[in-house]
Amino acid sequence: MAPNLGKKSNTSGTLTDQNKSAEITQMMSRMREHVENNFDYVGEKFASEARAMHYGDSEERDIYGESSLQEAKELVEEGIPVTPIPGVPDKLKN
């Protein structure tokens, strides 16, 4: 005879998971907003600007912009610190 085990309910966990997801999304939005308000936007010149600063050809400053995955990999291989910014920029949202 098998023991009488109650059915496992996922409803309480689902709400918690939804809350965690919303909190993470909010944190990512705040991070993106901070970067956009405090860093210089260099657009698609991000990789070349990062290199110029790294090699001393340009004054160091906080920048953000776009790069391809290949460009980002090359920057990392060159020892240039880069970090993706979570979330989608407003200009790419529908």
C-alpha cells in the first residue's frame, strides 16, 4: 500500500517566481537607466572607442553603445573589459 501524499501545488511557487521575475526586470531597467543617464553614448563606434581608450589613444571615460557579438569577443580577447547592458534600448522597442 502506498503512502497517502498530498498533491503538490505549484500555485504558491508561481507567484513567488513571478515576483522574482518582476524584481529582476525592474533592477535591469534601473541599471540601463543609470548607464544611459551617466555614460557617453558612442553608438556603433563602441568597439573602436573602447580600443582607443584601452590603448591610450583617447581619454578614458564611461561609454556605452552597440557592437556585434564578434566585436565584443575580440575586445575581451584583447583584455578590454566590456559588459553587456541588460534589457532592450528604448529605440529598439516596438
